[in-house]
Amino acid sequence: MAEAIVSVTVQKLGEFLLEEPLFLFGISDQVKQLQDELKRLRCFLKDADEKQRKSERVRNWIAEIREAAYDAEDLLEAFFLKAESKKGKGIKKVCRRLACIMNEAVSLHSVGSEIREITTRLTKIAASMKDYGIKEAMDGERLSLFDSLREQRQSFSYADEHNLVGLEQSLEKLVNDLVSGGEKLRVMSICGMGGLGKTTLAKQVFHHSIVRRHFDRFAWVYVSQEFRRRHVWQEILLSLSYKDENQRILGLRDEQLGEELHRFLKRTKCLIVLDDIWGTDAWDGLKHVFPHETGSNIILTTRNKEVALYADPRGVLHEPRLLTHEESWELLEKISLQGRDNLEPMLVKKLEEIGKQMAIRCGGLPLAITVLGGLLAMKNTLNQWQRVQENITPYVSNGGSSNGSKSMMVADVLSLSYEDLPPHLKQCFLYFAHYPEDFEVHVGTLVSYWIAEGLVMPVEAGMTVEDIGQDYLEELVKRSIVMVGKRDIVTSEVMTCRMHDLMREVCLQKAEQESFVQVLSVSLTNTSRRVSVQVHVGAEEHRIERLYMNPQCRSLVYLMKNQGSQWTLLGKISLRKMKLLRVLDLEGAQIKGGKLPDDVGDLIHLRNLSLRLTNVKELTSCIGNLTLMITLDLFVKGRLYIPDVIWKLKRLRHLCMPSELDPRTKLNLSTLRNLQQLWDFPVGQCNPRDLLAMTSLRRLSINLSSQNTDFEVVSSLSRVLKRLRGLTINVPCEPMPPPPVDVTQLVSAFADLSELELFLKLEKLPGEQSFSSDLGALRLWQCGLVDDPFLVLEKLPNLKILQLFEGSFVGSELHCSVNGFPQLHSLTLSQLENLEEWVVEDGAMMRLVSLELKCCKKLKSVPEGTRFLKNLQEVEIGNMTKAFKDKLASGGEDFYKIQHVPCVVFEYCDL
């Protein structure tokens, strides 16, 4: 990971040299020398990163380079911020500039001296490679982590698997797909995280009797990360040919080998398994010998979904699932207890109780269950099983060995995925160590952290750093390292994600090894550059008197493990010693006095500040000093006073305003030209024409009055906000309900919207031609619509999410026509107090997956047409009458309407 940190620093030094040569006058040579020294060391870091696992000398050497790179970046950034603050024009600025020349000369000399000190440190670090035997330690470990784990992980087709659980349906489907192909090459991919059973499933297909009758010849080759093309081709041809051909094949040149293999596959129906293929480059190196016109097929196993889609976009892609709790215990029982007839029945019963609890802790990962089962199979007493249960995580990860000496434990298998990551993704992966176990990570927040710390680097014109950050996350998903929680139905972007518990253990181990982040819960003394303070589950209040922070800390994040808890900072927060912070997330904090200290203005490196759901009532004007700010979340509890200094934060990209502003607040936001997202823009305390300067906006939430002039201004924004994709319009009902308005002009002005939310009283719903043809999500609140809105909305061609909330519809009947809502995926009807009847015709909403009905207590029953919704996967019924629930329950008169739905949930329907 040090390679990534050094690469970022080298790039930033280059940007300083190119963009700010005047400020570097007199010290540019020192900066260039520092950059060159870092470049030289970077050449060794890739090899060193691999070797540090087994050598403390190498580990310490890498740490020294990492710290020096951080120090260089911090030093130069602080210098440029100070210099930038003195930029200006006009006679007063010129006079001030002349008066400061001597001070700046002193400052330049001081910075030049510090740069020379860092360069000298790096020169000594480079020299220590020889003096302290670092190079010998690196060279001596000829067998790298990749090599040793690859040897242990290598698969063979003849290594049969007997304990198969949860694979039966997958096996049957894959076999059928495999033998039903035509005379063109097809690639079948089995994709998923390490330890999921990909190779096991491939073996079952490979040896299946139907498959054996369908193909004439078979080959199984283990590829791995560091594959050699000649070796793979050679292994395939050796497996397909007769043994007396072996010597001749071994003597073939590469081109001869490729040609002969190509001819063989074209005339003979073969099945080839390429096990554990890691990258698209490996497929590019191998694919030339596979003919298109052939009866041969290929099965490949991979952790990277991108490889599968790249090899054959139209091929069969199978992603094995994690085992259920029941399947986990079935597998664990087979391995640990089967055939142990000598155990007493009462003991077996107790072991089963403990075993079921441990099976759940394996998170459905077959490899973890297999490792655990192998350990338990050698333990014969209740006490021994209980000891394993008490230390389940290290037992599963390292097979019960404190030094992980047993061959190929779970942590080793999962570590391979980390070691294969490119440098920039290793840092992004380690950021997950901030989060507690089973925490649902909000991707937007995570990416904002990455951006604030400079982990996301622009790579091509036209892409924002947010887009690139999303791509980083998607790559971690494709590599089966991160699991998707929710996807945005409209954009398909990942909204929330999490890590498997065992992958998280690997993440924590690597983060500790790299000194990347320190997690604090009881101890509040920090020694790392990143800190995650986590509130215990169930804690009503978490009191913190004082934080002892590392002055070099770059991020401080507070996380509530459950939504009901809150934590309190009783002592004043002293930020004076944390001047290098890039990220300060205080979400949920109850700060004494309800005010941030003035020394927050000293955090000149800060890019991300969140005061979400804090009790802060007033911002200090020193916030205006934080000119590097990118993300500012001011969605506090209650009312907030903001001094008119936000205009100084010209690099802001994401701004969330409070729901209620102190009446004294008057803001100028016209300078925020880089804003991508603006939430709760208050027209009463800001000039709506400020929005005309925000040409990069993608998401806008605006609080209006009911005056028509406000709507005219918003409509006029469509001429300049060409990138706007999400729009929320809110007209508050207090202090008195506003009159109904016509938003037809406003809605039709934005022709490219994909999401629209309206919180206001409408005269009528605009016609379908007024809405953007790209509209994918529509949410309505308090609209007071009398006529059935479905008559219009069911004609929108790309609408995927429709949510009608409290007061949006006050009529009594909704009707979905044949072919209506052709793309609708999710429908919510909530607090429609007058709704009595809902009709769904056969052929309507044919793609509906999710239905949510809440607090529509006059509704007599779900529509008869619900039974025609064959794609419906989940129905959630909440706050409905008991009679309504009873009719839908198993055996009820309406049960037939939803009996095909896999998941039906009732909440608060028994009152």
C-alpha cells in the first residue's frame, strides 16, 4: 500500500511544480529532488509490499517511506494554502504583498529546509536497504506470498469433493446449460469471493455423468494470478492428447503449440476448465487458441466478474450464493459429527446446539465452515467445542493456530484478493476498517472520504471524481471483495454495501499491519493517522471527556452502531492539535454548548466536515478559512445560524443545508461553481439566482415559498443546469397551507431529469408529455390530487420507482391498465387515507418486484390482479387493519393473490 501513497505524493508534487511555479521560486529544485527520490524508492515498493508479511525489517522500512511521503504532502499543501491566501489584485493587495516579501522569503527558506530534511530522510532510507539488510531480506524471500499461497491453493480435477451442500440446483442448471449449446464456442463462468465453492462446483460439473457422455476429451488447468501462457496451453494439450505424445508436445515452440491446440479443439468436442483466472489480460493471452466454430466449451472460475463478462458477454454467468443458516449447519454437521457413533447421545445434542451457533458465525462461507468442521472433528469434549466457540474468529481465520501455520486457512485465501488489488484500490479497501461488523456502508459517504483523502485520482476528461470513486467501488464488487447491499433502481449505482465478516477480518489485519486506521471504543488515545470511534450497540449515551489525538491524524470518523444511540462530548473538543485532518465526521454528536470551537478554522487541510444530526446551533465564521472543503453536511437537529462565509469555500462539491435556518442567516452562494449536489437550498435566506452560477449541479433540493416568481426562477434554471438529473421541490405547509400551484412549466422545463420529488399542493398533475422521458423515479407528498394519478403516470415509459406518500392522493380509487407502468420496479402507497379500491388489470406492472402498502386503512384488499404479477418478489404490509392482514395470511380468503410472492412481511397490523 505504501506504493499507492508514494504515487499520490509524486503526482501532487508534479502538480505543484506545474501549476504554482511562482510560489516555488527558489525551492523548486528541492521539490524536484524530493520527487525524484520518491520515484526511485517507488520502484522497490511493489516487491517490498509482498515481502513485508514475513519480514519485520521490511515492514519498518516501508513504514518510514510512508510517513515521509505523508509529511512531504502535508508540508507543501500547508505552504501553498498560506501562499494562496495572499493572492489578490488592486493597489491595497500590492502594498500588502510588498510589505510581506521579507516574511515570505523567510517562509520559503524554512519550507526549503524542511523539504531538504525529508529528502535526506529518504536518502538514508534508501541507503538502509544495504546497511540493514533490507534488500537481502527482500531477495531472500524468493517464494513470495503469491507463490506460496498459489501452490497451496492449486486445484486438481481428481481431488473429489464429498461434502456438498447447497449446490444441487446450481449443479443441475450448469450441466443443462453446458450440454445444450450449439457448435460455437461458449464460456461458462463461475464467479464469486474466495472460499465460496467455485472450484468445488466446477469439479462436480466436470465429473458429472451427463457431461462425460457429451464431450470427448477433458482438460483441467489451474491458472492463478501469475500465469504463464505457454504453461497453460501445454497443460491443456497434454491433458487432451495421449500419453505417448507428451515428449513431442513438451518440445513444441509457442506458435506450434498454439496452432496444434487450435486444430485439436476445432475437430474434437472438448471441455476445458480454467480454474482461478484473475484478470482480463490472462484471458487475452490465452483466447487465441480457442476456435469460434467448435463444439468445445470452456468453464472458468474467477473472483472478478469483469473477467467473466469480458471473456464472453453472452455466455453463462453463475454466481454461487452464500449458504443459509440451515445449510451451514448441515455442512458443518457432516464434517464434524458424521461417523462419530462413539459419542454419547446427550453429548451429541449439546454439541449440536453449540455447532449451530458457530455455523452462523461463518457467514455462509463454505470454506470457513469446512475449516471449522475439520477442527471440531478432532475435538471430542464439550469443553473443547466451547473453547472453539469462544474464539470463533481466530479459529476460523487461522484454523486455531496463533501464527496461522496450518496450510491455506481462510484468511490466506481471502488475502489473495487483497494482494491482487492495484495500489490505489488497496487504500480504498482498507478504508472499510473504519466500519463495525455487519455495518451497512453508505457508498456516497464512503466515496466522499476517499475523495477528501486524495485516494481518487482523475484519469480521463469528462469524468468527475465522484464517477471515478463509484468505479473504484464497482471494481471491488466485481472482484468479490465487497458485497452489494442496495442498488439504485434508476441508475444501477451501488447505494449501500458491506463486507463479509471474514473478509472484514482480513481488512482489519491489513489495516493494522499498515497502521492505516485505529478503531477506538473504550481507549481514546490515538496513534494512527486515521481514527474511527465506534459507539457500542445498545448504548443510550456514550460520554467522552477528552480525546488524545495523534497530531498527524488525517481522518476522524464517529460511527453509531445502532440508530437509537447517541454520544456526547462533555469536554470541549480541542482541534488545535489536529491540523492535518482531511475528514471530520461528527454525525450524531451532542456537543457541549452546541457550538464548534473557533479552532476548527485552523484545520486548513479539511475537505469533508459532517455535522449531521448534531446539536450544533451556530457555526463559527472561521469555517470560511477551510478553502479546500469539498463536502459540507450541515443537516443538524433543529435550527442553525450560518455566518455569510460559505461563499469562500469555492471548491465545495457537496453541500447539505439544515432543514431550518436561524432567521439571522443570509447567505451568498453565487461563488460555488463546482457544486455537484445541493440539498435544502433555502430561497428565503439565499438569492435563488445564485443557482444560475452552479452549472455543474447534478442534484438539487430547493425549499420555496408559494409565490409564482420562485417557480419562474426555478424553471429558468433549466437553461443553465444542463447536468441536473435529480430535483426536489418543497413548499412548506407552515405557518399556513399554501394555495395549489401548477408545476407543468417547471416539470417540462427539465427535459433530462431521472428523479423528481414534489412536496407541495398541486392544482393538477401535469400531463405525461410534460415529464422527462428519462424519468425513472417519482415521489409525491402532500399534493392533494383528487383525480387518479395512475391515468398519467402509467404512461411514463421509463418510470421504475413510484412512491405516493401522505396526502399525495386524496381520491378513493386507483386503476392500473393493461400495459400500464411497463418498467415499474417498485411501488409504495403510504398514508392514502381515502383510498378504498385499487384495480390492477392483467398485463399491468409486469416488471414489478417490490410493493409496499402502509396505513391505507380504508383499502379493502390487495388488487385481484396482484396474482398476475409474476415478478413480484416482496410485499410489505404495514399499519393496516388486522382484518386486512388476516385475509392475506396463509389460509385467508385473499392468500391466493400473494401466495406466489417469496417474501411477505407484516408490520404493526395487529392493533
